[in-house]
Amino acid sequence: MSIIGQIERATQKRVVKLFTQTLGYDYLGDWHERPNNRNIEENFLRAWLAGRYDDALITRAIAELQRVAGDRSRIPYDVNRSVYELLRYGVKVSAGAGENYHTIRLIDWANPEANHFAIAEEVTVSGADAKSSAKRPDIVLYVNGIALGVLELKRSTVSVSEGIRQNLDNQKSMFIRPFFSTMQLVMAGNDTEGLRYGTTETREKYYLQWKEPQEAPGVPISPLDRDLIHICRKDRFLELLHDC
């Protein structure tokens, strides 16, 4: 690995540590060589829903979420919006013909700590089709097995704009556009400029920088770590998604 690669890798490892030790996310691992990485990791979602709903309802709710997220007949914005509505309001399903409908909540918005927050790094995602190329986002944020955030990291001497453009490239049809159908926050950052964030298809010039109303005193940290703590702490992350 080159010196440049070592620097970027060290930053990524530090960020992973921040997510797990400071923000309380579970670490799912380095998914560089893990096959079939998805934006809906069914096993994690099913495990979280188990005990809350009947198995038949869980199966139907997951199938509906996958159907909506995987719909390639509509433009990406519309697909992402439909996924958001399922996340925000729940999935209405019945166990069978003639049965009453139930609303399956995919996220517990009122109780952030009741959800399963996790990250994976180096998430290899296959291309959208045979003509598309695979990509590997640096860090993906999962809530109850659903990929809701993605983060591209750059070393301090490389503009955060490079990370933003990388996110935009990844959303192109020639790469991994379908993976972004569930994404609600798309982020890029480095240690000197901090974090910039947007949603899917946000143009580079419209990415935002977080402004905390009042900084709490404490040990000085890098702008990147500071912004990640403000945006990705569990209650704030869900608040941003819920109120968008």
C-alpha cells in the first residue's frame, strides 16, 4: 500500500473507531470480499423485526420494501421517495387474503436506542447490470439492516469535493445506482474541511456543512470527527431523516 493509501486507511480506521466507541454503532466488518452486499440486508432487518411482528407479516413487509427499492421502471428520485415513505410511515401488509392489514414499522423513530445502528467498511457493491462496474463505498451506515447513509473519506490534502464527486459517480447507471435507492444521507469528508452532506442526486454545489448552534467544550478533535458526532449520533441521525 502506498503512503497516500496508508494515510487514507488510517483516517478510515479512526472514523470506524469513532462510530463504534463514541457513537455506539455495531461494526459489521470489512465487506471488501463479502459477496452479495445489499442496501437491504434481510437477515439484520428480519432479526430486528422478530418479536415485534408475526413471521408472515415480516416476510411480506420485507418483500414489499425490496420490491419498491428495486423498481427500475421509475426514476431514482421517485424510487428513493417511495422508500422513504415506507421508512417514515411503515409498510402496510396483511398475512393473507381476507386478513386485516397491519403497519410494520421498519424504524422506531420515537426510541433511537431501540434500533440497530451499524456500519460496514469497504462495502463492495456489484454493478447494476452486466454492463455496469462494481464500486466500493468507504463506509455504509445501516439502521436495522437498511443502508441509510454512505460516507466517502479523503485524506486532508485532497478536497472534500473529490469525495462528493465520487458519491455522484457511484449513483450513475454505469455503476451502482440501485444501491442508493434506500440512501437518505450521502456524505463526504476529510480532516481539514470536515463533513459535507446531501441526499441522493444532490448536486455538488448544494452539499451542506453542518452548523452546530453551540459547541460543547471538550477535548479538541478534527473537524471531520466533530461533524460526524453531530450528524451521526443516533438521535440526530434519525431526527434528520424524520424531519426532512
